[in-house]
Amino acid sequence: MELLQKSIGSQVLVELKGHRKLRGRLRGYDQHLNLILEDADEISVDVESGTETVEQVNTVIVRGDNVVIVSPPPKNAEKE
């Protein structure tokens, strides 16, 4: 949880169930891993063709049950 705290205000990549990903600025989270992302993009991957589609979703609340992985920004990345 300390890593998530340090990632607030930075861009993170969140992998969800169903081969979906969200990339956005982490605004907040709770102990259930519910996340609030701002300036977010939803990245869907077609498993058969391997193509990705990106759709802007702005602000989104992600239920923690759907989260598989949260990838924090690189250590040298600055907060945007």
C-alpha cells in the first residue's frame, strides 16, 4: 500500500480481468484496492487478432475485485 501512496498523482497502468487495461493518473484508493483514475484511457485487447483499441474515459472508479495488477510509474518519472 505504501507504493500506491507514493504513486498518487502519477500515471499508473491497471490491468483488469477480461484483457482490459486502464492507464491514468491515480487520484486515490482504499484498502479494497478500489481506485480512482483521472485523465484515463481504456485499452482493450482483441485476443484473437492481438489488436489494441484505446478509448478516453477521463475519470473512472475501478472496483478492486476487477484489478489484477497495478503498475506504478518508473522511479525516475516525475508527477504530471
